[in-house]
Amino acid sequence: DEVRVRQKITKVDPLEEADFDREFRALMQESLESRKLELRARPTLNMMIPMNIFEGPTKDHHGRGVEGESGDDTLDEEAGGSKEVRVKVLVKRGSKQQTKEMFIPRDSSLVQSTKQKEAAELEE
Amino acid sequence: EETGDDDSYEFGKGDFTEHACRYCGVQNPACVVRCNVPSCRKWFCNSRGSTSGSHIVNHLVRAKHKEVCLHKDSPLGETILECYNCGCRNVFLLGFISAKAESVVVLLCREPCLNVNALKDMNWDLSQWCPLIDDRCFLQWLVKVPSEQEQLRARQISAQQINKVEELWKSNPDATLEDLEKPGVDDEPQPVVLKYEDAYQYQNVFAPLIKLEADYDKMMKESQSKDNLTIRWDIGLNKKRIAYFVFPKEDNELRLVPGDELRLRYSGDAAHPAWQSVGHVVKLTAQEEVALELRASQGVPVDVNHGFSVDFVWKSTSFDRMQGAMKTFAVDETSVSGYIYHHLLGHEVEVQMVRNALPRRFGAPGLPELNASQVFAVKSVLQKPISLIQGPPGTGKTVTSAAIVYHMAKQGQGQVLVCAPSNVAVDQLAEKISATGLKVVRLCAKSREAVSSPVEHLTLHYQVRHLDTSEKSELHKLQQLKDEQGELSSSDEKKYKALKRATEREISQSADVICCTCVGAGDPRLANFRFRQVLIDESTQSTEPECLIPLVLGVKQVVLVGDHCQLGPVIMCKKAARAGLAQSLFERLVLLGVKPIRLQVQYRMHPSLSEFPSNSFYEGTLQNGVTINERQSTGIDFPWPVPNRPMFFYVQMGQEEISASGTSYLNRTEAANVEKIVTTFLKSGVIPSQIGVITPYEGQRAYIVNYMSRNGALRQQLYKEIEVASVDSFQGREKDYIILSCVRSNEHQGIGFLNDPRRLNVALTRARYGIVILGNPKVLSKQPLWNGLLTHYKEHECLVEGPLNNLKQSMVQFQKPKKIYN
Ligand SMILES: [Zn+2]
Ligand SMILES: [Zn+2]
Ligand SMILES: [Zn+2]
């Protein structure tokens, strides 16, 4: 059901944009300030990556997997040329850790840095 | 108009899903998040529309809310976004970081967690913190931006509207955008426009108009209670009780139609307890008697005949279905194709053709040969997703429609849905389509199942009763039991209903074509049906929302048939009519530049009769498919002033009067002359069913009926068989001879109803063999169109006065027309 509609060019009202920007920044500022006041104390760290993340059918994080398996779930899959890479998102449900899979664009800064590091590591 | 469904179903399948963006209605789970503030919990999408921030970011900023939750069907599932380390839920502070080496990411707050040095020592890369909200939009890989198509079909909300509704939510969290537009009680409603931003705006305009009309209809019908009625009791073929009574019709607009629901009451006496029962009108007899089939047969005081009361039971069904269709149109993307969606709203869409193989011949079996303009119509319609066919009087609209439906059905696109606003038109079409050999199911409202129909064998209820296979014998047994006893035990009733539904479904599904009224297309029995191809006949007589009901069942190709030069839909509420509810979708599409394909050959009128309508209403394009010889009234000795020109304008100078009810007009002189003309026709060998008397006023209609039966020179019965009716009720029909009584005759007032050119067109185009118009030229000539008509008659020496047996050309002077008619 392809349909071509001649669209009006939607212009954002500059006044509205400026007003919105102001409120946006105010909210951001307020958020930061409140945190500074609230959390004087150092937060305790609870950031260990659970080991069971790497269990399951996928191969290890260096991409040197079982032969014949495609490396579609790691960051180093340039060969595939796909625009997205699969990552695991770590979340907490109460005190329990959980992982969910997601796709991130290959050109995201989040992926880029990791990839560069990996490449560097590999070279070593 | 159709009312009454015993089963209650929900209308409008396209209910707003809970997770639809509260700004724009986008409901793709991958594109929406929920504001997690307990007092709010509204859903918003991640599209920008015409605002600087995406809808969700806009909301958070304007409402100063800071927490969100993802949709359960999104990749992360139902998840409140929070800092992995400290649990902070302020989305303005959150961003993703990734593990140094692993393909693992977490959300981390900017303050303070991102600044904790100890983290650097772990496996996390803090150099690339990726904020959740980027460029005033959520990260697009976390919350998708709706596709361009999705955005195009969403509500086009402006920044101003957003700010207004956010303001409104502060005092009323459940307010909707519609509340912003709601007119006050005394405000004039928003008028209809040519183009709509989106289906929500469309709904905002039409919903209040439908509501106004519904309220008016309800008020009018419920005020129709009548007391002291005399009942004649009878039993129908289906063994149900039938009450016959005369429903005194006062001089206003309400006319009972078969299918209407009435409540009959008896207040009780020494020998009878108080009693009441609801029933459906199954018939209106020629003697203006109403036949009411009662729902329950028990306890009916059949030995009493006097002192009954009757009330109208108003049903909102048809209005509910219109509202439901508009809602579906807005929120359900599959309701109509994208092309049709944008086209109906008046958006500029690139022309699309339907890629279906064309048949070699455009006629259809069982139908008369098509003429050139009909072939052209069929051919063009089959290639276009939206087409309009204009069928002037007598041009073979029904045959053309049937041929189109035949070819559509043969294209293998699934079942074709065929609708019209009136039951009469649906029956006619169903009959013609069935003649082509297609399998047709005519779906009737439950309340009309007892109303006799010329296509009974095609109706679903008939087919269910007569589907005589062994598996269905259970249903038949139960049906018989129900017919005999009037009701079933509750378990049997359950079984009966289930069996009946299954059978209905089976029969409907095996049909090539389903025919029903526009309102009938909203019947729950069609709820799960999809129709890609829809044809609506008489579409110029239905309101837009009514037309929408058959369309929102998945249409990809639509054909609207009608004639915007004839009468449009009847709107009772003046306020709604003024705001434009009386304009049909067909007309709006014409105004938007869709060119109707006009059928050009008329097969009804004597060529002399079609000349003026053709020139005045159809730019002279109407050709005659009948010859003068074929319309010669052989053996009929009638004093036409010009032989071979069976028409005249009979000059009447008698005064108009206000009728007894005070709301209508009558004209005694015209009525007396109508009787003389009728008598002359009858004496010359014309039979009553060939004659139609048309008058725009109910006062005159009643007066003529009365006058003829009392003063008619021939047998009373002959006059009783002559149809005397309003212009409006003659639309779509024809008679051999038409007598038109104009009534209005005054010095200073206007000509009321006669002012509408479309009404004049209908009045002039009903006759096949001859027409006589009675009126006052001095009064009528002030109106330009009537002036033109009078001049036409005068030029052809058909403007006459004097006694019928000695008609002379009239020298009456016309007045200058006042306004230019366009
Ligand atoms: Zn909120
Ligand atoms: Zn939205
Ligand atoms: Zn934190």
C-alpha cells in the first residue's frame, strides 16, 4: 500500500522552538542540581558484569567462535556489512540482573569506541 | 435509515488502544513509551511531527515529568528506564555506556554515577556516555521513530495544541484533544471544510454534527407519543401478534418507516392489568395504517380495541455506527488504504491506477447491453482506486453499477460490498447483481427481517432458514420450536444463537457480493469481514459519516454512484445542516476536483421532457435513448396543447393558505384542478398506477388525497390508488404521468421548498410520458431557474390557462428574476 502524498513542508515555529529549548535546559539544569544536593555521599558500586551473560549458544567476546557459526551477535562483524550490531542490555529487576538483546546502529558512538578498542586488542 | 439490533455489540473496532500516543495517535509499540509519573501514565511516541522535540520529550518538558517506561512489546520489554548503578529514573540524566570489551551496555546516570572513578577501573568505558535524549528525541534505536507513512496517517498536532492540552491535563488528566475543540452549548458547530489535516480533525468536525442530528432525531421521535388509539388485532404468518392502527400523522417531518420500533401500551381496566410491549413496524398499508409486529405474544389484551397509547422507541444504532466508522477511520491504519485515506481528506496524492486485467467485454450476463457512456464508466472505474459515477435520471445507474460489481467480483479480490443509503435502492441493486449469476447475500437489519422484500430469497435470514442440509437440521428443529412456542429454554436459546451465527457466517462467506444499507455495513455480523472493493449507490443521498461505514472495512477501491444535481441527504437539525452535514462525500470529492463520469443517455423521459432538465442541470449533455414514438401515448385522449409535446404549465392564480396544523401550505384551486386532470387521464384510459401527483407540501398532499376521494368524478377507489407524495419521496422512481402542484402563490413571500434547484430537477424528471405543472407564474418567475422553466414552456406554447377542455395560451407577465442562480 504505497502512497505518495505531496507533503507540506512542516516548519517549526522559531519562537516555539526557543521557548521549548529554554524549558528543556531548565529541566536539565534542575535535574543536575538536585542530584548534586541529594547524593553527597558516594554511591556504592554495584556494576559487576555477571558472568552468566556470556553463557548460552553464542561464542566468546573475541569473536573466535566455533567454526562455521556466523558472528552476528558480536561487535566485530564488519564482514557482514549489516548496519546494526547486536548488544546485550543489562538491567536490574529488583536485585536481580537481567540481559535483553537489542540492535544498535553500527555507527553509534557507543559501538564505535568498543570496536576500536577491540581492534586494538586484537592487534596486540 | 435503519435501527434496532437485538444483540449489543461494541461499535468502532478501532478503539483507541491504550498505548496510542496521546498527541498523535501513533500506536506502534516500538515507537511509544509511557510517562511513569503515577498521576499521568500517558503514552507518547518518539516522532517530532511539526514540533521541535519528539512527542515524548515534548510531554516530559511541558509537564515537567521525568520518568518513562517502555512498552511490553518493545525489544527491552516493559522496563522502567533507570540507572543501572543507583536506580535514578530521571531520563534527562540517563545515558548508555558500554563495557570495554564486551557487547554489553547499561544505563548510567550522569550525576553522580558517571563521575565515580572506581568505575573506570572496572570493565566499563566511561568516555562514550551516550545520552538517552539526544537532539530532543529519545535514542532512535531504543524507541523507534514512526515511519513516514505512520506519521502521515497520524494526527497532525501543532505545538500550540500540545501546549493547550498539557495545560488542560493539569486540571483534567483525562481530557482529550477533542475537548479542546468542543464547542460550547450555544456555539455554532464548526462547519465542514474541503480538506482535513488528518482523520482526527475530520472526526472533530463531523462527530458534533452527527451528535446534533442524533439529539434532534431523538427529541422529535420521542415526542411522538399518541393516545386513544384504536387497535385491530391480527396474527402474522410467523404466528406473532400484529397490531393494526392509524398513526395520525401530524404535519411535521416524521414519517414511520418499516423497521421502526414502537411501544404499545394499555393502562389497564377492571378486567385487564396494565400492559405494554415493544414491536417493529412491518408494513404501512395504503390506508395509512401501521402494522406493528409485537415482540412478545403473551398477555396481549386482544379482546380490547380502544384506549391504547403508542410511543416511539428511539435507537441510536445508525448514529453510533457513523461515530464508530469515523473513529476506525482515524485510529485503524488498515481501515482504508493509504491512497484512499489521503484522498478522502483532500491531501494531494499522486495518481494511482489499479493494476487489474480489464475484461474484454464490459457488459455482464443477464443485464441489458451497455451504451457507450456506460461502457466508458465501467472501464474507467475498474482502473481507478476512487471513482464517481454521476447518473442523471433514467440513465441506467443500476445496470451500470451491477456491471461494475460483476467485473469486480470476477477479479478475485475477495468479496465485494455493495451499499446504498435506502433499503429500496439496495434491493434493486441486489436484484440486478443477482441477475448476472453472482452469489448475492442481502443483509437486512434484524428489525426489518419481518418486512417483506422483493429480493427475499437473497436475504441472509431467508437463506439461513432455507439452508436445508442435514448438519443444519439441529438449527431447523430449534427454529421450529422457537416459532411454535415463541421462546426457547435458555440452554436451547444459547445453542440456537450459536448455530444461527455459524450458519449466517457460512452463508455470508460463500457469497460473491454482500448488499446492505450503508448503516447496515456496520452490522456486527460483518464485523470480521474485510472488503477491498466497495460500491455505494445513491451516495449523494447519504451524509459523509454514513458513507464512511462501508468504507472502513478495508477498502482499496471505491465507487460512489449518485447525482449531486438531485436531492441530497435529509438533515432534520437545521444547525447541523447549516454547518454542512447535508453535503455528501460525493459532492466534496467533486469540489476537490474528482471528475465524475457522467452517464449520458436517458431512457425514461419523452425527449420533450428531458430537454429542459438536460440544459439546466447537465449542461445539455443528456441524450435521449428513447424516441418520441416510443413515448407516444397511443389511444390516450388528453388535451395536450401541442401534440407530440406531452407537457404544459397550467397557470393557477388561486391563493395559497396555511394548513390546519399551521406548519404547511395548501392551495385549493390547484387541488381542484389536480382532480380534474387526474379524472381526464383516468377517463382517457390511463390506469391509476401510471399517475403520480407530486407536491412539495404535506398540507397540500393531505388536502389533495382528501379532495379527490370526496370530490372525484369517478369511483373513489380509483383515486385512492393514485400515489400523492412529496418530491423527496419520488426520488429514484418514475411514473408514466406526473402532475406537479407547486402550491406557493403569494404576493410577498418566497417559494420555500421550490427554491432548491435540485428539488425542481427531481420533480421534472419523474415522468416518462407526460407532465402537467400547476403553479402561479407571477410568483415563481421571481426565481431565475423557474423563470427559465416558464420561458421554456412559453416558447413552446405550453404555458396555458382556462378550462381543461379549452386550454388557451397564457399571456401572463413574468417578473424579473431576483438573484442569479449558479
Ligand atoms: Zn507525564
Ligand atoms: Zn506522537
Ligand atoms: Zn546513577
